[in-house]
Amino acid sequence: MHSPLSAGEALVRAGVDVAAVRRQLPGIEPYAVPVRIASPGFRRLWARGISAVAMPWGIYVTDEVAERMRCGAQPDRTGELLVHELTHLDQYARLGAVRHLTQYLGDYVKGRLRRLSRWDAYRAIRLEVEARDVAARFDKRRKPQ
Ligand SMILES: [Zn+2]
């Protein structure tokens, strides 16, 4: 991935309907969102088990995810991950980066103060709950509810 792939191209490769993603996330244009491999320095800031991070200007992924996207392995898993990260970009567009960050960290700290584990506090962040819900709608491995 020398020149960055767009999230729109990556969605197509993963078999996800880009028009449906646009309807669900009207604040973003998937073809305008670059997907890049995270530098080792950036990766060191990530919690264990995290395979992608959305910034207001693009999506950063691990080498493993980039390789999966390149060779087309596990497209359903890749599609779900991309929609999850694009939901965070839609949240950035809706809330602005500062409110997104304060709400995100605020929820995490509240969870930790309620004695949740790090992982449970992360899972309970409302912006994460929303991203998981939206991604689940595009996950073909799950039965529609
Ligand atoms: Zn997330």
C-alpha cells in the first residue's frame, strides 16, 4: 500500500455496498477517506487488540489488516472493521474532534471509576457502542435482527 487506498475502494474489495454506507453515515464520503498503515511509533500508543484507529483525516491500520485488505482475505471481517472506523469519522464530523475526544475519554474514565476493567470501560464508551452497532448492520456473518 504505497499510495493510500481509499476507504471506498477498500469497502468495494470487501464486498460492502458503498451507497448503503453513505446512507448510514451521511457526514462522510468513503472515497475521500485514506486508509494508511500506522507507523511503529503510532502503533506503540495503541492498546493491545486494537487493529485500526480513526483520526479525523483518515483510518490507520496494522500491517496485518493492510495485508488482509491487499490480498482480499476475510473480507467480511475487513468490511466490518472499515464501517466501524468510518462511523468514528462520521462522529468526528458530527461532534467535532474536540467534543469527540472529550466524550470518548470522559466515558472511558467514568467506566474506570465504576471499576470496569480497561477492556470493559473501552467497550462501554458510547461512541464505541454506536460504531459497533452500525458495523453490525453491515456484517454479513450476523443474522439481521
Ligand atoms: Zn472504535
